[in-house]
Amino acid sequence: MRVLLASSEVHPFSKTGGLADMVGALGKALGRKGHQVGLVTPLYAGIRERFPLKLRDDLPIDLPIGLRRVYGRIWTLSPSENLTIYFVDQPAFFDRADIYQRDGVDYADNAERFTFLAKTVAHLATHLDWKPEVVHLHDWQVAMAPLFLKQEAPSSGSKDLPPVVVTVHNLAYQGLFPAHQFALTNLPWDAFNPSVSEFYGQVNFLKSGLASCELITTVSPRYSREIMTEEYGCGLDGLLRHRADSVSGILNGVDYEEWRTEGNPHLKHPYSSADMAGKMRGKLELQTELLLPRDESIPLFGNIGRMVEQKGVDIMLPALESLLAENLQVVILGSGSPTFQRRFVDLAAKFPTKLKVVIGYNPGLSHRIEAGSDFFLMPSRFEPCGLNQLYSLRYGTIPIVRRTGGLCDSVTDLQEDFAKANGIKFTDYSSTALAQAVRKALSMFFEPSLLQHYRFNAMKADFSWDRTSDAYVEKYSQAINKRRGAGVST
Ligand code: ADP
Ligand code: GLC
């Protein structure tokens, strides 16, 4: 199959979160399976210096953005079998080190930047010589592309256009802009209506895509059901319920070539489920690196992620406050809301031998925390999929997760199936429920055979992309049939 993917971030070129990991790994996995894959993404600052890109003179970009024309160039790279990355070079929009914002404030021209990106996706979808059969968009930054696709080929009629699958990685981010910015799209104003682009007086990029694509997927089955409820629907639950037949969830996979406990350049001490000695050495080194007491008998809890409400930081702070009286250590790596950052740093100052908080973005340290911790905390308020708990499982680090979205779909609790249990789940979104789950972990830590049972199950769990990429190919076929009018339901 010939597939064109599009995303505003792709690992290893650019990344703020799991979106980048997912899209990078999906492209690679599809290519390996013999599909022809293109992936459109911006050329951010520094990418050209790090990768040997080729300029494609034959693919000039010259598109209207409101009243002006914006030019761009395309650079390509083929990092793995059958995969070509199309980098969109538009220095005024993308030659920035930070992707969406500076110092916590969104760039003022994000509507223009991502309108241009989505228009470029539509342009490439109809002008690439290998003629993509399906377009797969990820999140709001490219979600307007189906509307632009229809503009690209008005004469040939929609039957000749590739169908579009939109994957929602996080419904909380929709790309909302003031109504007057709809003019940037050059679309007829009749699309600015509540069944397509209009959302309580604003332009909504994600909604535009969800209303106009063939199929919608989310990154876990449970999240695909959650987003049809008022609680998790972020105002789009009505539209999603209306399109329920076209909505489904596919749990993300893990790139095990990167997230592995053996032959991993970030880990000094390899280990496997058959020989866990390296995990213990990694724990001791992590304690040394972070200036914590070096002692393998102290249970160590890790947490990595964006410090925003989604990730449960507001229940984690009070829970830690009460738990830090116990004999345990906690290591936190992340960045985000300045208020949350300060509260974590202040708490660490109160418990210097028990809590280490590293503010920043550090991939190497994230591997060492995943490997060196005994338990991993993911108390998210909501979690479309979540990748860190999947990485934890592979690293034999027991995840403690709230029963929501992909966390619930990927971790098995004792109550569900003792034989397969690999993590601890809690339900209430409260610091008390989280603290209780951590206390369960503490008692497990002192029962070595139980801990070993969990670790073994965790490391055996398989979330490889091999299976996951087949599920997407199945969706692409459904989308193609739908566009052809074969009447295939999803
Ligand atoms: P989300 O995409 O909602 O942020 P995920 O769990 O899906 O959450 O993915 C987060 C990804 O970003 C993981 O690969 C994680 O290791 C990485 N990550 C998040 N924060 C940091 C950080 N401060 N340093 C290094 N990696 C980070
Ligand atoms: C989003 C979600 C996260 C998911 C990731 C990759 O950032 O917040 O849960 O794992 O996308 O799909």
C-alpha cells in the first residue's frame, strides 16, 4: 500500500512527546512491511545539520495563506526501508528550536504555520509521483488537510482523491484560533459552520479534520470510547458520537530497537528477564548520578513527562508529600507548567535524600530512569495511550497507573489476572488513591518472589509495532473502500 503520513513532530528529528515516537515508529514499521511510506513534517532548526537531507527541486511549494503567497522547499531523507521523510522548509515558520511555543507562550503565528503545513500535505498528496493511496494525519497541526485536499482537485471530483484517516493522539489539543484566522485557509466561508470548522465562535483545526475525514482512530481502544463521553470529549463528544461508526482505537506500539535493555547506548549495564543483575547496577548508578543514597534495598519510583494537569501532577504532589516520610526514593524528570515545576523543586528541597527533580528534557536520563527504577508512576487524569508505561514494562519496572485510556488497556492488575499481573492500577483521581497504590508497591517490593513474578510478566508483554502496523493497514483498506463507495463499515 502507498501511504502518506503527516505529523508536526517525528522522532528522531523533532519531539515534544509521544506523538513523535508513535509516528516515527509507525512509518518505519510500515516501510519494513513492504508498504511505500512518505512522511511530511516541518524542517525545524538543526535538522539539516544533523541529517544528510537531499533538496527536491522538483517539488516547489507555493501556496496561498490568506492574502499572501508562501513559498517553501522540500528536502527528503530515506532513513529506513521504503520510508521517505518529506521535510517542509519554510524558515520564517519552522526555523525555530522550539516547536509550538517559547517560554510557555504559544507562537502568535501558529494558525499560519500549521495552515501552511496542512496545505503542503494536501499538495504533496496530489502531486507526488508515487500517488499515495491513503493519507494518514496525526493531531490538529495537520488536521485541516482533508479540506485542502478537496480544494486541490476540484475538477477531478472527490472520488480521485486519496481518503484520509485522522488519528487523535490527544483531544485536549485542538488548534483553536480566533474566527478571523479562518481567512488564512482561503476556504469558502461556508465551511466556517458548526458541523465543520466552527467551534463556539472560534476556528477548530482538529474538528475540521474529524468532520471531513473517512476514518478516525485514537491511540487506545478505551480512549476511543472515552472521547465520546462529556467527561473526556473536550466539547467534541457530540461530533464523535455522531461519527461513532468511523471511530476506533489502536493501542500504540513500542520501538523495541530503541527501548531495549540490551545493546542500549544509554544503559551501561545490560540485563534481561533471565539475568536482572544489570538492572540493580543501573539502579545504583542512577542513585549516584542523582546524588541520592546508594542503596539497592530502598524502593525507587520514577516518573517522566510533561508537567501538566493531564499527567496527574496535581495529585502526585500531595501524595508524595505524605509518602516521603516512608523509606523510599522518587526521581522525577520533566518540564512544563512553571507553577508545577516550582512546586516539585520546592518539595525536593524539603526531602533532599529522597526526592530528586530534574527539570528539563533529557532522553538519555529518561532511559536510565526507566531502567533504574523499581516502579514507575503514571497517575494521569486522562491518557490517550501513554508510552512511558509501555517502556517501563519492557524495562521490568512495574507501572503504577490510573485506570484511564491506554494506561488501562496496557497494564494488567492483580485483580484482573494474577497469572499475568504486571502493574498496579487505581481508579479514583485522588492523591489518597495514588498513595494507596504506592503503598501496595512498597509491600510488593519486600516480597521478592512476587516482585519477580510481576517483573517477568512485564518484560514478556509484547507491544511491538509488527502487529500494530497491520491494524493500521486494515484501517487504510477500510478508508479506501469507503472512498470508493464500497459501503464497507468500520
Ligand atoms: P505525552 O505524549 O502525552 O507527553 P507519552 O507517554 O505518550 O506522553 O510520551 C512521552 C514521550 O516523551 C516518551 O518518549 C517520554 O520518554 C518522553 N519524554 C517526556 N518528557 C521527557 C523529558 N523531560 N525528557 C526526556 N524524555 C521525555
Ligand atoms: C499524546 C498522548 C499520549 C500518547 C501519545 C502518542 O501525546 O498524550 O497518551 O501516548 O500522544 O500517541
